[in-house]
Amino acid sequence: MASAFGWFGPLIDLSAASFHIGDFVQLLVFVHRSFPVQCKSSKRGRDLTRTDIEVGDDTTTYFVVSLWQKHMASAVAAGDVVLLQNLKVAKYGGVVEARTVQWSSLLRLVHPYQSLLSNAVDELITGCRVGTTTKDKLRKVIKWVQQSRSTICNINLQSNKQIELLPRNWTVLEEEKPRDCFSLMEVSQLTASCKAIVCASIGEIVPLLTSRTVGDTKKEKIFISRRAYRAENNNLVDDLICTGCHLCGSPLDLKFEQNANQLMCWKNSSRLHSICSIYRPFMLYVWDESDYMPILVKNRAAEILFGNIKAGKVYSTYREQMRNQNLEVGKSLQLEEKHLPDKFNFYRVWLILLKMLLKQGKNGPLKFEIIVDPGLDIENGKFEMVSATMPCFGTK
Ligand SMILES: [Zn+2]
């Protein structure tokens, strides 16, 4: 399959790359190895992974090509002979390299590596549907690999050994699978850092240190369930929502909450917090027949718990409602309450959800995914909630 864009530039020997800086070229090369490289997007500052492949041909043993397209990276393995089409040659810090662009493509001509050693050169070349110049170059590269494999190949293959697939020369970090735990007791006894899934019922919500709890010795004020049902409840918004970083969930509104850890954001590669209204971290007390457990809930997890309603939406509709109510009291007590007809009242929905969650003993258990870090104390996230879902009993 040739490039859909046609060829830009000539098929060159690697030794001639330095004469083509800034140009588009075609390369027919043997792949020594490939490795992922973490880098930053210059436009958006995002973390990107590109794949560099170290290649060679009959004129230059080692040369680096950067693959910026994921599909290309996954289509190439150490030991392949490939035709790289429409690459741009560049010079970085005195080193000449080539990199892919949007209209680059990769054609695998010989795979697996084993066939390079076992098949006759002509047989390999006949099977390739490429032009004469490309076939000539392919013949040279195959001969070069066969003659110098003991020196160029760090791939440990014997030609008489059947190998189905060459393994990648790096390990892909797979996300750890959460452990299914039978009870909270089992979770509390975990001794290694891991993720756990467990079913438990919600008992109580207790905000972590707020301006109110500092001076408040009356315990019942810190229990949200005791206040959620009172008509005059409130300040619930002030206790559960604050200014902070929506990425790492750190509150940033109070002097006594500032510490060295909070100066930098560990969730952002730029180390800068992204500030807006967030759910203040709170302890969610959950229970089952075996135990009860306080779980730390930060902004993102709280959003999940509150039906994916973001703190900013709750806060803005709450402020607006308060403003309207005050205006009405000032104008006339006879007027009906204004219901923000144009806007969806996220505050009210959030309050209903909060009340429902805190109907102690009347809800079924939720399925919690929890990060367990036995090295931390409870308030710092020994158990931290990742998500909560409605369990589906009776099916797998
Ligand atoms: Zn942050």
C-alpha cells in the first residue's frame, strides 16, 4: 500500500540525509529498535508520547526517525524492513534526524525479522509490490542486514527457531486492576497500595477543616446530615464548596490551609493550579455489616457522587438565588418567590441529591472504587474515593 499522498522527494541513502535538511525524502531502512519518548506539545503544553525508531541501511548503521502518529508506531517492530514515505529531514543540535508529518506513511516490506534470515533475497523482493528503484534499495538493505547481523542486530534470534511475534522492546504500563473486596473490613486490612472496589452505604459527610469548624466546637455542626434537613439549614454551600484547584482538588481559599504541598499542583505538568469553585475535600463515612470507614472525597470524586454536577454551577445558582431572595424581601414580602425561570437551578438539584444520599439507613449500598494507601493517615487519603456507582445485583 503506497502513500495516499504520493511521493514528496527522492528515495535516499541515509548517508545522504545531511544534504536534504528541510526537504521531504523517502527512506528504506532496517529497524534496530523503537522506544516511546515523552515530550510536550509546543502549542498546548500537553504531554505527548512520540515513538523514536533507530534505523539503519547499507550506508549508515544508525539513524533516528521520530514517529508522531500513533498508528505508525504500533505498526512497526524491531527487525522490520520498512519504507518510510514523505519524511522531513531536520537537524537538531548538530544531529541529523527525520520525522513524520501528517502526510507521511509507513510501509512494512519485510516482517518478521526471521524471514530476513531464512528466505532467499530474491524471494523476499519478488513479494514486494514496489518500483524498481525501491526494489534495488530493498535488495541492498536485506543483503546488508544478512551480512552484518552479528554486529548490527541486538535482536537475539536464531534463524532455525520459530518465533511468532517479536516482543516490543519496552513494557506498556497497564493500569492496575482494582481488587474486588468482599467487605470494608477486608479493605481496611489491605497492607499494600492498591485500588479496591467495595459495596458500602453512606452514613455521614464531614467537611475537612473549614473556617467554621475551626471555631466550632459543637459537633453536630460538622455533620452535614444533621443540617441538610433543617429549613434554615444552610451555609451548606459555604461549607462544601470553596475556591480551589479542580485538577488536584486542593482548597486554596483559607490562610490556614496553605502549606508547601499546596503551592504546586501535582496533577498539572506545569505545576500550576487551575483555580475555580470546587467541592471542598470531605470525609465520607461509609459502612457495611463488618465495619465503618472514613473515605476522603476530593473535588472530582464529589462531582461523581453529586450526579456529575460541578461545584461552580451549584455555587453560581446558589448565589443568584440568594440575591433574588434578598431583593424580594426588600421589595415586597407579598411577591412570590422568584424561581430563576431562565436557568436550570443546579443548587436545588444538588441539595436534593445531598439529602437523598444522607437518608441514613434508607438507601441501598453504592459500589465504591477506592485508592488505598496504607502509608497515609486517614485525613490525607489513606482511603480516597475514585468513583461511586449503583451496583447491579443479580448480574455479573
Ligand atoms: Zn492543583
